[in-house]
Amino acid sequence: MDPPIQETISNSTNNANPNRSKTLQYRKWSETAVYSVLVLSGQSAAALLGRLYYEKGGKSKYMAALVQTAGFPLLLPFIILIKSRDKQTDYSNSTTSDHSLALPALYACFGTFLAFICMLYSIGLMYLPLSTFSLICATQLGFNALFSHLINAQRLSPPLLNSVFLLTLSSVLLALRPGGAPAAAAGGRYAAGFACTLGGAAGYALLQSLEQRAYGKLLRRQRMKEILDVIFYESMAASFALALGLFGSGEWRGLKGEIEGFGTAAAYAAVVVGAAAAWQVFAVGMVALILKVSSVFGNVVSGVGEGLVPVLAVVVFKDGMSGVKVVAFLLAVWGSVSYVYHQFVIDKENGNVDPPMGD
């Protein structure tokens, strides 16, 4: 997952010689390319493996939700490395010392809410074609605009309102789904999947806005260490809640049958562990782009990923691409571009477009 926390990075190379300046620029764009690949590959792989889990006979909604957060131990080496580097450079530890109780409480609350969101997404992915699921997820940008306005006093602008309208229209087209009435059972599953995916997009946007407001006040320094801490502890809390649900609901009893459906335990583990790792790759890449480049660029790359997944779904899973779905896709892209343009204008006014990368 990726929390919307931004860092102001100081420019310490204004007086650098030309050769050093070129080296830093080369390093900047090389790192940007790597982080962009992490976002796109993680986002695409996580969605495809999540769908593959159900295609191969997976039936546990809790397991499908758990893999979205259970990869947090993979962040431990990076957290240890950064903390070791911080000790060597004698960084102050005063960032969170005044909030030793508030931060764990937030991690627990936001992590529990994240678990609920993951459940909604897992149900949506169970009942919807992957291409439709991804297009509905794009409405998160519109919800984010609304909640940012209500919670963080983000001003509304014509491009932003245009984005909300287009993304809403895209979802309405998918909800209507003309072209033949499905069977009652299939129609009920589609409706449930649509509602859960839309609810997940709204919930995740709300979580981002709440995180921005809460952590923006509590974390005086917002370096990569703090970003990874947020991802790690929230994912831990979410995983704990989902694991309780998995065993409390009794769904764990069906896992043996799922493994048999995959053919081998190794194949099952490859899909589950691969999806968990992919979600963490996406989260790290996204927060790195926000931290190292700008929030605008992070949104641009993520928007490209939202457009890439439906195309991959058609190729990998042979999802149908009807005329209505194509129109919905184009509206979603248009709405996303409008949202990015709005963010570009805001960041330009605040002087945050393309800041220099920091260590």
C-alpha cells in the first residue's frame, strides 16, 4: 500500500560544479525510472496474481485480502538498513518521541480500517472481471478529491470537478452494463462485486486523507524511515485482523482443498507469496516516487498502471472488452488526466513540482 505523506527536500547542490550536477541529474532520473518500474510491475503483478488465485479455484476472501498486507516482513531489511544509516549520520530521534502512544494507536486504527478495505477489494476481485475491477478502482481519484476537500481543505477547481464527473460517469456505465440481462445469480454477484469495489475505492481514498491529516501533524520529519514505518505497522495491524477473520470464520479449513486445486503446494505458495510481495513492491515504489520526485509524478505513474491492468487482463484472462467498457476506460483515463493536471497546478503554485531528489 502507498500513504499520502510528502517530504520537503532541501536543495544542497545549488553550488555544485557542472560535472557533479550532471551526475546528480543522471542519478535522479535513473532512480525515478527504477521506482516507476516498481510501481507499474507491482501494481500489475498484484492484480493479475489476485485474479489468478480465484481462477485456479481459490475461494477464501480472507486469504485474498490477507495477501494484500501480509508481505510487510519484506520491508524489514530496508527499515533496518535505513535506521543503521541514520545512526551513523546521527539523525535526531525526536521525530516521534512526543507521540509514543498516539502513533501506535493510529497504526492500529488505520490498520484495522485497511483490513476492511482489503476485504472489500477481495470480494470485488472475486466477482468481477479484472478489467472491470481495475476501471472501478480508478474512481479512487474522484473520492480522494472529495475527501481531501472535506478533511484537508483542498480547494476544488474545474479540472478537479471534471475529473470527479468523468470517473463517476465511467462507473455508472459499468454499473448499467447493457447488452443482455445476466442470470439472477450472476447478476447478484456482479452487483455485489461492483458495490464492494466501489466501496473499497472510497474507503482507501478516505484512509489516505485521514493519514495525511493525522501523520502530517504527528510526524515532524517525513523521511523514508517514517514512510516505511507507517506501511510496516499498518500492514501488520491489518494482517493481524485479517488472520483473526480467516481462522474465526473457519475459512482456513478450506485452504487444503485450495492447494489441491492448484495442483501442488508450491504453485499455491507461488501465487500467494508472489501477490503479497507484489503489493509491497508497489507500496515501496509509490512512496519513493512521492518522496523523491513529487506527488504529481507518483499519481501519473499509478494512473498509467490503472490503464495497463485492463489491457493485461484481456491478454492473460481473455476478459471481454465491449464497446461500453472501452468508453468507460477512456472516460477513466480522461478523468485521471484531469486529476493529475489539477495536482500539477496546485504543486506548481506551491513550488513543489519536480523537487531535487534527496538521500
